[in-house]
Amino acid sequence: MGAKVRVVERKGRTFLEQLYLLEVFKGMAVTLGHFFRNLLDNSRLYVRHYPEVRPEISPRWRGRHRLTRHEDGTVKCVACFMCQTNCPSNCIIIEAGERFDGRSEKMPLRFDIDLLECIYCGYCVEACPMDAIRMDTGIFSVTSDNRESMVLGLEEMLRTPGAFDEDSYQKGVR
Amino acid sequence: MAEMVKLFVNGQEVEVEAGKNLIDALQVVGIEIPHFCYHPALGADGNCRMCLVGIEDGRPPLVPACKTPAQPGMKVLLEDEKIKKIQRDIMELELINHPVDCPVCDQAGECTLQDYYMSYSQQDSRMNVEQVHKDKRLDFGCGVVHDQERCVLCARCVRFTRQITKTGELGIVNRSDQARVTIFPGRPLANRYALNIVDICPVGAMTSKDFRFRQRVWFLQKDPGICHGCSTGCNIYIDHHREKYGDDVIYRFRARTNLQVNGYFICDAGRLSYKTENENRQDRTLVDGVEVPLERGIEAALDKLNRARKPLMLVSPDSTLEQLWAIKRIATLYGAVLSGYSDAYVLAGDGDDYLISDDKAANRAGLQLLDIDSGKESFAAALADADLLVNFNNDLFFSPGNEDLQEALEATDQVSVCSHDRPAFSRATVILPCASYSEYGGSIVNRNNVLQRFARAVCRDADPCDIIEITRLLGGAISDNARAWPGLRQSVPALSRIWPERIPVEGVTLNSSEETHVGA
């Protein structure tokens, strides 16, 4: 094998370094340096002021799910159960029924995603043959103080708009 | 044993049964010949051309396998490039006007077109003109919904109504790509076997209104079972599924092939009888109308049995041989009169000459084998005399006719061991829930003396005990099916040589001479 071998000099073997005490003080100096610098002027902090300053979400970020509609307002989902079949955490529960809006024969009567069980892998979006489920709402923080409200229903998913325009979403997906 | 012949498939020698056509003969040895229109019950039609196979040095060199009997020395070509091209082309033709709406099609997952596309075609459509559109969601009656666009015109459904039910409601009208399966105007399907059409349709053109969109088939667990709708004992598949956070629910029954019993089909009533397994179940133990744990219910029943001077035990003609034996044993233990009176299960005139029988009890022959008296006079006399009636899931009011017993029943203290919440059981002071036939296993004998064995399929949350377990809790010695058999073999001559684990899947016909001996 003609792999190049580079011998790296091992550091930390000098007497002063082996004493440790000096190194501890040097480390402390760095920490305290940051502390006093930020205490005097916090405009250069490396920390995001989270609730006040929101992070930029890119279109390919997998956020909370939503269900999309056709231009005429009809639901795109045809309740084919592909997302439920593909879901590794088994958090999607669908009930299907007859459909009479001329789009297809089948539509979901119930479409629940348990966000406590969802692992946000995006397999449901990949499996969907209708582009009916997307994770482009930009919602990354889903919190609640009870389990029941963490189950996302059909209505709520249809109500939530996408956070990005179509072009940038398609670019992100591709 | 059928005569065997040797022939060659792709140069390899195989031994198959003589007289069968190539599709059936080669299927036994694990060689699949694709086909749409051929069905063993409906015979060869030869219209789909999917089963064309090459015969080396044959005249003609290309034959439909469904119409060609296996002959010795035949050299069948399946892996030939020419044959593969034919299969690819037939698939392309079938798919020209197919809507490919698999996401909304109930057949997806058990669809011949899907399977054959993956095995024999795998090509993109070359069509650039608009597809021919036909009617969808046509209600053909009897719960059959037809989609003309998905149809491959194999005419299995048409032949079924002509050959099997002899009602001929369906036909194919028009020609070429305008051809479609339809009913005559104003004459929907009207026969008691119509839903078999959904089973035999190789694609999703025929769907069941009852099952439509309720579940995707790949989620269903398909366990073999035996229909308890009547004394024919048709073989079925119990398709059930436990939804997340839900209970184990049966979604449908389908026909399971058993040439000795039901052939390839089952009746619609039996097919839809899965609903009674899901609904109206008795899952609570009640003592004087108050829900209690099972142990308390058993205590109450034991207390009544011990105090009763003349107990009467009533068994159900649906119970398995093992259950009947277990009940018979505890009847002896408590000195109880044992009756199998169940005239209510017989609906005279309801049966036909095909699969449906008048007797709606699954194991009446078993009742007779065990020599359990089922006369009305003796039951009425015993009931008038008895101070306690223990009813093991026998629905006395299954059909009208037992109103005259009402008074005597009301006068008698009752313990009901029942699977369903029905008027016949609700009067009891102690109600013990028990499993229904999809939730236990056992052996039953049908009207033609065929002994069949079935296993447990469904496991619901409530998980009520089997009747055998209840008899054990009531002091019986038999704790499971296997322990009932030594006693059964010893006391029932017809069963003396039967080992339940050796009963073949298609059942075993009990010796009729021994049967007469039992009756004598």
C-alpha cells in the first residue's frame, strides 16, 4: 500500500504541560477573558437571543407537517396510506372514505400525526405520490403541556400554510 | 394417487400430475405461468393470452397453457426470449388504458397486474394519446362496485355468474377498447354468492362496498379459519389487523380453497358474518347486573352450581368437539342434565343446493357424535324440572320459535357463558364472557361429516376465556384442546383413530359406518 505516512509530533509532553497546574490557569484565563469581554459589551455574543431573534429556516428544513390543496381548494391527499406504510415511527393514523369532489375516489376522513412519536425523518413526504404532505411549514418548535394536543389532526394540517414560495421549496427538495 | 407424467420445463425434467392443464400442473411443483382469465373453478377461457408458452418441436409451437394438458415428454419453454417478449407485450396492451390509480385502489398489494408488471414487464408506457375513459364506481348490486377502467376483460366475473351461480347478470358489451363489463339495464347482481366476484377479479375492477377503503391489504394479517355461519364449514381467511392504539379488528373474510368442503367460494352471508365477531360482544362479567372481575363471576357461578339440586346445562351446536367434551365432563361432575337443544339454529328453507345449508350451526354433527340429546321435549321437561340453567353460548332465540319456552326460562335461575350480548343470555343472573370462534381453536364436524381443525386467529384486548377454560375454572379437569382428545378418542368410536394434530388442512371425512354405530 502506498499510503503516505506523516509522523505528527505528540504535544503535551513537556515538563510544564505535565504539571497541569499552569495549563489550568491558562484555560481559566481564556474563559475569564470571554466572560469579561461579554460582560462589558454583549453585542458581539456568539449566542442567538432565541425567542426574540428567530433563526433562518431553509426550505429543505423538515419542520412540522402540513397537507396541501389543489388550486381549486380540494385536498390533494387521496388516503393511499403510503406515508403510514413508510413511517418508521408508526405515528400516522389514517381513516379513508369515499370522495365525491371529482378529484379521485378516495380521501382521508381522519389524518392524525402524533408529533410526540414523529422523528421528523421526512419519509412520509418522500413516499407521497400526490405531493400532499409536506414539512415546509417552518414550524420547528412544537410544544404543549398535554399529550392529546400533540396529535395533529386533518383540519389543522390543512389550515397551516407553507412558509416558502413554490420555487424555493422545489429547489430545496431537489 | 393420480397418474404422473414427466415433462421438461426450460430443459429441466419435472414430474407432474397427468390430465391437468399446464398452469395447474406446474403450479404444484412451484413453476408459475402468468395468467389473468384462467381460474380453476371457471375453467380455461383463453382470452387473455398471458399464459402463452412455447412448446419445443411442437405443432403449434406456441400454446395457451390453460388449454394445454400436461403430456409426457412435452418440452415447455418459459424462459425463452420469445415468450418473455409475448408476456411483456401482453402486459403493455393491458396497461394502455389502465388508469394506474394504485394509490386509491383497494386491490393494490394483492393485484395480479401489479405483480406481473414487476415480474414480467417493468416498462414505461409508450402511449402518447389520451387514454380511453370509462365509468368508475358503478354499483352492480349485492355490494359489488365495478370500475370499468381498471378491468382487463378476463371475463372471470361473467363466467362466474354464468357457470357457478347460473344467474348470468354480467356480460361484456362493445368491442376493442370500448369493451366493458356491465349489468343489463335495471338488472343488478342478485345472487347469494356475488361477492366472490371481488375475490376472483385479478385486478381492482371489482371491489367490495363493505371493505372499500377501510384498510390497505398489506396491513392485514391473514389467518386461516372456518366460517361458523352454517353447517357447511366453509374455509375462510380471517383478515384482521390491530390499528395503533386500537383493538384487533376483523376487516373481512375471504374464501379459502378446500375442494373437499367449499371449493373456491363462500356465500355472501358467511363473508359478511365477520361483523358479528366485531360487534355486540359480551366482554364484561356480570353478577346480578353489576360488573365484577371474572374470578367473582366464577365464584358466583360455582356457588349456584353447588347449591343447585337439579342443574341443566345447555350447549351450543357451534361449540367445538373439545368444548362439548369439556362441558359434558362438568355436567357429569355436577350431576347436571345436558342438552344440545338448538332448533332455533335451523332456518328451514334458507339453504340451497350449493353451499348454504338450512342449519346455521357449525358443529351439529359433533353434537350428535358426542351423543348429546338435542330434542325439544326433553329440554322443555328438564327446564321445567331444573332450578339452574347453565347456558354455554346457545342462542335460544337465534330465530323465532322458542317463545313457548320463555315462561319456563324466566322461572329458572340462569348462568350464561356467552360471547355476544343477546336477549337469550341477558336474563341470566351470572354472565361470564367467553371467546367466539375467531378467538379460539378446535375441531368441528360439518354437515358432510368432514372433521376440520382450526386455530385461533384474533386476539382482542378484552381477550375473553375459551369455554374450555371456563369449564376448568368451574371445576372441570380439561384445561385445553389437547387434553380433551384422549377422552374423545375413548368414548366416541368415530374419533377413536383421530389425532387432532394429524388432521390435514382440508379436513378428514369421518367413517360413516362408525357414525351409524354411534347413532345406534
